[in-house]
Amino acid sequence: MKPDQIPPTDHTALDEQQCMKLLATVPVGRIVYTVRALPAVMPARYHLGEDGSVLLRAAAKSELVRAVSGALVAFEAGEVSGSDGSGWSVTVLGQAEVAAVPRQHDTWLRGPGQVSIRIRPELVTGRVLPAAPTGRI
């Protein structure tokens, strides 16, 4: 078998710039945090701030806000094809900052009883998932 015919077996790493471009293409990801020392994962709509921060909104009195305020959290987003298993995944690690949303801020973040959660990227990693061999996802 020639080298170009060998199916990829490892995930290809992405650089930070590629990761940020991919994050900008999907509207929903998952925030990963802890509650009473146990891992928790919650889907969340988000968008990227001008500085590359991941911006979420949440109910001010929610368990999520209590758990993440000032904590180190992870945020993951990606896409995977249902037909061949190919895709990508990007993870952002950073401190979560919870704040009231200023009036001049993006209307997407505003809402009654809502606060913003900003995750400033400290570590950004990403991988490309190769297509599975034919017939095996």
C-alpha cells in the first residue's frame, strides 16, 4: 500500500487561527464545568467576541452561573458528518467571567434576567477527525 492510500488513523491538530475560524462557523457548543466536584456539560448558543472570547448568555440565577463564575472552564464546539464520521472539534480553556450586559452591548446577549458569560481563551486546541474507512463509522 502506498503512503497516500493509508487511511488516516490520527486526528490532525489545528493551529489557533484555524480553530477560531471554525468556532465562528457553528452557533452551538458545549460548556464544561464542575458542580460539587463532578463534571457537567451543557449545550449553549454562543458567538465570538472581537477579542476571540467565547460569549454565552444565561439566566442570572441559574446553577450554571453560580458554578462558572470565576472558574476555569472548557468550551467545545465541532461538527461531525453522519455519513462518514469526518469532522472537527475545537476546545477553548479559560476563566469564565460573569457580568451584567451593558446597554450598548450586542442585543444577542441582552434579555430580562440574563447575564453574559465570557470565556477568555487561555488555551485553544483543535483536531480534524478523518473520515472512517468505508462502511465503518
